[in-house]
Amino acid sequence: MLFGAAAFFLFTSEQTIAGQQDRLRAFDLRAREATDTFAELRAAQQAYVAAGQGIAFWMPKVASTAEAAGKTVSELRASAASTSGRSSLDDAAATLVEFGAVDKRARDYLTSGQELMAADVVFTEGGETAASGGRQIEAARLAEHQAFDASAAHLRRQEAAALAGAGIFGTLVMLVLALARPSAASAAPSLSLSEPRSPAVREAPARVPPVRVPASLVDTGGLSLRESPPVEVAPATAARIVPPLRTTAALCTDFGRVREFKELGPLVSRAADVMEASGVVVWLGNTAGVDLRPVLAHGYSDQTLARMPTVPRSGHNAAAAAYRTSVVQIVLSQPGGSTGAIVAPLLSADGCIGALSVEVKGGGEASDTVQALAAIFAAQLAGVLSVPAADADAVGAPSKAAAQG
């Protein structure tokens, strides 16, 4: 029941985030249209006093453009989700009214033959008013992006809490069952040596002894058990888990011994082998939110690395989302299309400083093991790359050795 409730919550939460993303994309499109409309207003009004232009064409053009701008601002105001965004749009609507008053003065001067006075009004008050309206629209757009980032981060934290609660509950149930097993075994009747065996009793098949893991190494979800029986792990499971754990432990040790940035290239290549990744890119920014840039890579040619652009914090991709929200992003593969990917944030003591993107083939992005390994290696890289601002230039361009790995 608890796991079903957690799954339903995750589904509805992801649906909510997807709906917010669609609304934000529509708002972005309308905001850019409004910004372009204010720029057209400015240019059309300046044509009043331009040589070779006639006011008979441009005055109706300014009137129709101003009307379209007012309609677009009203639609944006109705769809805005943030208080600061609505406030900026209110300012834009007031600026549009002010532009209308300035335009009326310019027309009056032109009608009375005072072209110099009309030009002064157009190029000073009219131009500044139209530019101010464009800036207010852009401020509203940024406010909507910030509101979406905050809402998505809040929902992600709730998802993590729901998963953690379900995991703790499941661990508790497993521990209770493990504790109850010895009691049930001791209560079973024993077969006396002096009694003859019944023909119905057959020899039990030989059982492979399980691997016994000490209770001190088992994650109990924060519970403290004084005397806990060892947890039994099937030999096949142990044979599958132990080698990657040993390799990961050795890699973490090597990450902790890194002194120079150039030593990270081989370690990133080894990490890619552990995750069975076809490509790995380490994107670095800082806690102030500068654009992400690739500084380490594995599985890509030099030409591909040279064409990799910087990624702004507000970008619409998984690396930017992990950088903004500090939450692991999963990009599912498409049948016959693009491969899947996992993007883990690089979290330092002061905040997120970048992202680790891992390209995985064969649907490996959905594996809990690969996701956990990506988070582990991201944590190790964050510890190495969390350098002071004075040492930031030492990071340099993407590592060529890592790219060729």
C-alpha cells in the first residue's frame, strides 16, 4: 500500500512538472512576441521623422502595433504564475499607456509643423519608453523561469522524501522478517534419532550455503539494532555486486588522492567503464550560476568536444536542469532513436558547481545501480573540482586525454 501511494505521488508530481513546463514554454513564446512588438513600436514611431517616409502609413502602423502589444501583455498577465512576473507585466501595461501619450504629443507636433520638436519627443521619450517596456517583459519572463525552478525543486524534494519513506518502511519490514525467521525455526518439531524415518520423508536437496553479510554493513534506514542477525545474500547476487563495488571503492580512493587536474582524465575513463557508459562529460560552472562548460570528457572526439557550446543555467536540457535544481536528471532512451542519459549534479558545501552527464546504451539509464554509481562519481568530482575562485583558471579546457579514453 505504501509503495503504491509513493508511486502514485511520483506519477502525479511528474505530471504537474510536465504541465508547468508546457505553460512556461507557451509563456516564453508570447513574451518574446511582446518584446519584438515593443521594438517594432519604437522603429515605427521613429519613421515619423525619417527622410523619405510618410506619416500617412506609419501612424496607423503604430496604432495597430500598440493595440497588438496591449493584447499580448494582457494575455501574459493572465497566464503568469509568479507575483513578481505579474507585477512586471503591470508595469509593461502602464508603460504602453505612457507610450500612447508620448505618441500623441509627437503627432500633435507634426500636425502643427514642428518637426524638430516631434523628433526630440520621438528619439528621447518615445525610444526610452519602448525600450523600458521591452525590459519589463524580459523581467517577467525571467521571474516565471525562477518560479518554475523553485516549484520543480520543491516537488523533487517531496519525491525524494516519499521514496526515502517507502525505502525505510521496506527495510523495516525486511528486518522484522529476518528477526522472526530464527524464532520460527526453533519452534519447529525436531526429529528424534530413536524414531524410525517415515517413508514419506525424503532427503532434502543440497543447498548452496549463502554468503553471510555482517549486520554492521547493512543499511537499516537509521534504526539502531543491538543484536541483529546477519543478512543472507544469494551467491549469484554477491558475485554480481561485489566486483563493481570493489572497483568503485578503488576509484573513490584514487579520486581522494588527486592533486592535479590532469590526473582526473584516466579516472573519468575508468568510471565510464564501471557504468558501461558510451560517453561521459563533466560540465563545470560555479555556485554563482555561470554558464556550464565542458572540462572533462570520455568517448568523444576532439572535433565533437570543440563544437560543444556552453550551457546557460536557464537552458532547456538535462544538464542545465541538474545544475539549477541539484537533482539527478534521467533522460530515457527512445526505441530506434537517441540513447538514454543520466545527469548528476556536482554538489559542493556551498551549492551546485556543475553536472556529470553519462550517456548509456541499452536502457541502462533506468538501472538503479548505474544511477547510484553516477551519483557517487559526481560526489567525488565535486570534492576535487570545488576549488577557490582564484584557482578556477587551473581547470582549463576539456581534457584531451579523457576524450580519447
